[in-house]
Amino acid sequence: MTLARDVAGLRAQLAQLRAGGARVGLVPTMGAIHEGHLALVATARAHCDVVVASIFVNPRQFDEAADLLAYPRCEERDAELLAAAGVDILFAPDSEEVYPHGFATTVEVGPLGERFEGAVRGRSHFAGVATIVLKLLHMCSPDVLYLGRKDAQQVAVIRRMVQDLDLPVELVACPTVREADGLARSSRNARLSAAERARAAALYASLRQAQALVQSGETDARALTEAVRERLSREGITPEYCALVCPDELRELPKLEEEALLILAARIGQTRLIDNIALAPAWRSQSAPAEQEALCSA
């Protein structure tokens, strides 16, 4: 694995590889690499000739300064994990390389970025996400961009940007990787105390409870979200939001009639976690089972 710190160096390496017709995949990260990131790399490795991973803790998508300061940074360990997973080029620029003096342009993502995460974290959150992803796409010019489904709204925002701006990249959203008890892999999980970590398992348990209701025939959105809230309340957790939404626009749905997402966000202690689960009416799921998510015991 080679390391690129600046855009010129990254593009020079990729130009040589593309001269031979290489198909390039990009896995963007903010570091603190875990099994979820490595699953994205594995998928990219299976379908691309060259895999680029980026590490950049993007200050423009943090709504809380304390959250930015607390975000784990361990580049040496991250580089070792990415190299072992088969990454060809690690792009790890500093903030001045990404946002040079005088930088003033941002991506306006519209109403899709204003609800749920946008409502909690502010409109600037998804503007920051979209801006850094657009910059990475221009810096790397990959054929394929790999994102995880855990960040469902982020996937929807980036997919809309790719479509609206006619960006020449394929977006592949990969299944959420979960720990043995179902908790979605996240860099933030390391901040949980042992007691908080035990409580956090209720997030996925509540989503699975709603899924079981759907499989028994329930389709009312209120009944599903109330089941989630009731399960979380047993652990003293009050979600910031919990909603049944369509996957592409994240519009709230009154009833489950087609494939949809049940999304939620909650704070466990001082740590904010998000999760979601794909749902389909019982008659749909019986004929076309939903794609399974990956569980791991590490």
C-alpha cells in the first residue's frame, strides 16, 4: 500500500494505474477503522482493480466542537488494518490540503438534508458531508464509491448529489456490519462504558422487534415506531427520532406498503448512535427476502 498526502500525488499514482485500464474503487473514511470499513474494502477489492481508501476527519460535518475533538485518531493502526485488507492507496491529506485558505464553496443538498440528522445536527452537517465527498470524488475520480447503509440518510444525500450533478461514479451501498449482539459497528462505540455498551444493544433489538411485527402483518407506522420506543424505554433510552421512511427521499410514511426503512437515533450517555433496518410488507418479504446484514463476533 502506498500513501498519498496531497491531491497531486494521488492523481499521479492513479494516472499510471488507469493507463492500464484499471477500475478504481473508493472507500472514504474518517479513520478509527473497524470491521464495517473493512467490509467495504473487501467488497471494493472483489470488484475493482485498484482500491483507494481515504482518511480525513472532516471538521465541516461536526455540529459540536467537543465531538470533533473527541473523535479518535489513530492513523498508524488504521494504515496497518487497511493495508492488510488489501487497500492499494491510502489518501490521508491534512486540513489545509482539503480546505486551503480562502475555501468558500459548499454543496447545498436541499430538503433531504434538513430532516432527521439535519434537523438535529443542523443544515451545515450534510452540506459538509456532501462537500467533502464531492471533493474526494474529484480528487480520486473513482469508478465506484462504497458507502455503508448504517448512515442511511448520508447514502440518500450522496446518491441524490451523484444523480443531480451527473457525477460519473457508481454508488454501492453495502450492508451494515454488526457486532454479535446486533449493535452496528461504529467508531463511536469505543466511547461507551461497559454499562452503556450493554444498553446500546437495545437499539437493534428494538428494530428487530418492529421487524417481527411487520412479519406478523403489522403495517401501521405509528404502531411500529411505538414498539421501538417502548423497547428502548426499558433501557432508559429516549430516541431523538424514530420514523418509517422511504429509502430515497426519507419522507415519513404513514403505512408500510412498499420497501421502507425504520430509522432511529439516540444518545447512550454522551454518545450519539444511529441505526436503521429495511422493512417490507409481509407479502413482499415472503417472495423476496431482504438482504442479510453481516454479524461478527470480534
